Amino acid sequence: MAPTQLHVVALISGGKDSFFSILHCLVHGHRIVALANLHPPQDAESEDTDSYMYQTVGHTVVPLYGEALDIPLYRQTILGSAVNTDKSYSPASVQSGSIEESPDETESLIPLLRKILSKHPDANAISTGAILSDYQRTRVESVALRLGLAPLSYLWQFPYLPPYTQTSLLEDIVAVGQDSRIIKVASGGLDASFLWENVADWRTVRRLAKAMGRFGGNEGGAVLGEGGEFETLTIDGPDVLWKGRIVVVETVITNGEVGTAALSVTKARVEPKPVTEDSKALQKLRLPKLLDEEFEQLLVELPQTGSHIGTSTEQTKSMATFNLREVSHWVESRGEHVFTIANATGLGDDTHSQIVAIGERLLRLVDPSAILFTTILLRSMSDFADVNKAYGPYSQAITIAVGATSPDPSESREMVFVAGQIPLVPASMEIISASDFRMQTTLSLQHLWRIGRAMSVDHWTAGIAFITASCLGEANDKATIAVRAWKKAHEQRANEELDDDDVDVWDRDYGPYRSHVRGSQDTERSHH
């Protein structure tokens, strides 16, 4: 089955990531129907308002993007400020069950997107250039789900994907011909000499890595500007997206405190480009493989399924009927600090209406921001996408929750709680066929490993595999595969040696140790 084409509203700031994300939307077969941008008030003292959520430096050039890309551009003034700065976003308007605007600057997206939806009612998705910022991603997702839009973040956690380097994203940008210039620096080691440099040029990348490394900041996305080290302005790109290039005529450079400087564009224009049907740029766009190299090898080493796999649909249905019973009432249990709701069911003709019924009742019982986690039981995984979309407005609970714990009194540790991982293909959000349990197992395990890498997990204390089967023989086959995959994923490869005996195997391959080593490699990497 071909992936569904989405009609995408692209959030743009002028920076490199939002435009590069659009190219990923195109290569996955989606159509960009509108560009969306938020800008500071006209009476703002400076174009750089230090917004927590939006890049505002360079916003005077943004009006030219509609002409340069030949895509309708819609803009909205940023209203309010960063009222809610928590990592998990839950505006007061959501808590009351309404989607009316709140004073938090995040909610400025609501009137902007409503205006776009009135002009483009077929729009059903929104793209963002978020790479490592949970703050940005979760806020866009909160708004998108409330408005029924699918959030697309194709660059999310990109540095944690093979080849596990920060510079790989910049190399991909230059490979497709995108031209993004540095227009602001705000970090030790950077100065005005970086302004208007092409951020993806190998000379600039090398300088950035060296400068960041000098101040111990060559990790965590610093070379990509993820910590606000610098901001960029995109002026050109591949013809498949860019119908014209932006020519900057006049600029003004302002030097601030040590390590800060900004370039303001005071005059610019769009220069048309020759009309072409060149799609080679998209062919050059590197897409992450479904499985990383280590998991491709793991899949090869897993045993084939036995004769019990492939039980008839009728057997599966009868087993499901045998195990399920209808219970119509909710079960509520209140403790001193925890309120548990079980068997939350809702009436409706389909999964969407059932979830809406559950969600509306849930809002009358609890504050969504207080929800720690939710478990939803589905009769079929094919319902996942609809349920995920319908449940979004009712819960701001995050998938990964971190809480402090100290298993060793002499050492402060953190425990990471991870929700169940299912075999979704990240780019399409489609479920791997149930007939390929080996791939389902491998992909789910890779999702878990990637979470561990992003959360700097040192080791896993336990793993639980939920397996559906229609008979004992099938269950045994699947359990064997799951256990084998779990063990093999933890095995130390014979051809690898630890440089430090104190480094944990997981940490070496996926965790903070690997990040440290890769960060050092970024600094030393040369281009020819």
C-alpha cells in the first residue's frame, strides 16, 4: 500500500532546518500547500526578541519566501510570551477543555493555522525543523493535535542516527544545494567573522567544530546551533523547491557582548531562477535507512519463525473473542498521591468517536497536565493512527518520563520509564506487517535503543515483550525470537575492544560514551 500523501503547512523561520525539513516532506511524497511564519510586533525594539519558541532574527526577509518558493505565505504576530516553560507543555486553555488562545506565545500558532485552514481546508499536516529541542517539538505537537494536523519532524534526533555525527546534517544540506547563512552568533568561541558564512560549507563546519570544542561545547548539537549558539537565514536551495533566490543588497552588523553579533538585512529582493523540472536534488537527499547497521545484522541472525506462525484469521478471531469481555463501567481508585482510572470505555461507532467520548469524560475528572501515562488497548493495530490523533487533545502526557532514583546510596542516578515500543516505520507511521514478526521485533527494539541513546541510558534493568498469538506453538515461536533479539542486542561484538574497562557495553555502543567519542571525531573530521 502506497504511503498517504499529506497536504502540509510548513512552519518556517528563515533558518536552515525548517527549509531542509520541507525537502524531506517532498521526498516522502507530500505536498506543501502553505508556508507559515510568526514574527515580532512591528513596534518591537529589535528584530531579535529572544523568544523561547520562535526564531525572529532575520524576519524582515521572510515576506520574500512566498515569492521565492511560489507557495502561499501566511504570517502572524507573536502574541504573549513564554508563560509555560515546562518541558511538557500544557496550556491553561487545554486544561479547561477549550482551544481558545492563551497568553503563552506558543498559542500564537492557533490563529495563524486557523487562518490557513480556512484558505486551505485540505491541509492535514504541519512540518517543523525541530532537531533536538523537546521544548519546540512538544509545543508544535500540542497545537497540531488540537487542530487535527499530523505533526511532521523529519529531522528529529538526526545527530543520533547513523553516522552518529552532528556534521552529517550539514553535509546533507550542502549536498542538495541549500544555501543558509549565519546571521547571528551568541556563544563563546564565535564572533562577527562567522556572519554571512554558508553554515554547511566544509570550511565553516570545521571552524564551528573547532570553536565549539575549544569551549567544551562540541556536543549536544552545538555545531548545529541547537543551543542557540548561532542562527541562520536561508537564501537559496534546489530548484525542485526554490523558484527564485534571495539576493541580499544591504546589511548592518551589530556587535554585542563578547561572543554575540548579528547581521540585519535592510534590503533584499527575489531573483527568478530558470524554470526546470530538475528532481536530482531529491535523489541526493540522504534518508535514514529503516534499520541501523547493527540492527540489520541482528535481523539476519534471528531464527526463522516456526510452523505455528501464520495461523488462520478465524483462529485468531476466536481466540480474541474468548479473551475479551465487555465491561461498561469505569473503575476509579484514589490513593494518597495517585488517582488511577481503569477500564475507561466509551460508546461510539468507531475508534475516533469512542476516544472522544473517553476524553471528554476524562477532562471532567482530571487535569490533563497531571496524567503520568496512559495505556490504550486496541483490538487492531491498524487503529493506532486514528486513536493517536483523536487522543492528542486530551492528554499532554509525555511518552518518556524521567524521575530521580538512587539505587546506590553513594551515587545519584535517574530512572527512565519508557512506554511500549511498536513496529512503526518512522517516516510513514505505518505498522510493519504482522506476518513479519522478526522485522517487527527488530524495529521495536531499535526504537527502544534510540530512546536509550537520546536519554543517555547506561543500562536496561529489564524488558517486557507483549506478544499476541492464536495458539501456544505460535506464542513459543515468537517468544523465542523476542528473547534472542534482546540477548543479541546486548552481546559484545567479538571484533570490538573496550578502550576503557570501566565503560559499560551499552554506553560504549549507544550511550554518553559513544556521544563523547563521536563528538571528538566531529572535531577532527576533515573535508577534501
